[in-house]
Amino acid sequence: MFETKKTMANLFGVSVICAVFLISGCKGRPNAAVIPTNSLATVTATPPVSANTDSKKVKFTSVFTKLDSKTCKPIRKAESDEEEVPDICDGYKDYKIFVSHHGTATRIYIGREITADADAWDASTFPMFIANGAGDGQTIEWRLADGEPFACIVRAEYDKQIINPDEKGAANEFVVKNLKGFAPIDIVIDAKKSSRANDEARGRADAGYGKP
């Protein structure tokens, strides 16, 4: 009699547990809980992957190009000593660098489609940097994501009057800009105010990495 009551109690307990977990076909004991497919809860044995990493962590590195007689050549022979002929330079991989001289307002353009014929491409569609002096000796830092260049960092030291005639003094900045085909990056970091301006420039570039 005692065993019969005990058995009935066990069966009653199993029935209650089955009802709680909404498990059909319980026989003797409840199955593991099943989470409905529309539940916000997640059961996983591995940590979630960040949507910003495309299932993997991006490796950021830098390579450098120095603009000098080894990497740059005039697009043609100057017709006079006063004429400032632009230079075309070899950049990283298939990128080209166009250096346009205008007195102290030397400008650098970077892109794959750039050629020595400046009329064949639209300068406004490529990143532009102010060069040091005449541009000779300027260093271009290419920021890479898994080996692919996506932005450039240039240290710009120039007379502020080049940009704004009302300003005085010299600028000393790290300028970060995206290459064509990547998410917009346009950052200026004052090197006079930060001893780690170059590291900050790299970090800001990496944070802005992406496709448009």
C-alpha cells in the first residue's frame, strides 16, 4: 500500500514537471527544456561574433613610402627653371601618388587611377594632403587592413596662411584620409598638442575602417 502511494506520488510529480516545461510525450521523467524559436534567449557554446569584424578580427598594420628621387619622377621636362612640374610617384602596390607644386602650397593626391596626365582624372575624387615644403622627403603612411590599404596618414607642416590668409603661424598636423572605395575618413590631429598624435591617427583610422 505504501509503495502504491509512493508510485502515484512520483507519477503526479512527473506530470507536474512535464506540464511546467510543456513537454509532450513525457514517460517517467521530464526531458531537457526546449527554448522556443522566437525566444530572446540564446544558448551557445561559443562567444558571439561581433558584427563589425565579419567573423574575424581585422589585423591593422602600416607600410611607408618616402617621396624622393627613387620613387618620384617629373611628369615631363620643365620648359624653364621657374616652371614647377608635377611629380608622379610609385605608392604601395598599384597606387600612384601625384605631387602638384604651387610655390609653398604643394599638394599630394593618392589613388589607383591616377596617372601622369592630370587631365585624365578628377582630383576631387581622391584624397588630398598638403606636403612639407616642396614635397621632397615627405612620408606617406599607408594604413592596411589585412594587408589591404584603406587610408593614408600624412604629417603636414605648412604655413597656415596657405589655407586661410587671416591665420598666422605654422601648422604641424597628422592628417588621416580614406582611400577611394572605403568609408569616409577625414581627421586632423594637432601634433603640437599631443605627443602621441601619430598613434592617435592610426587608432582613428582603424576605427573608421569599412566599406561605404
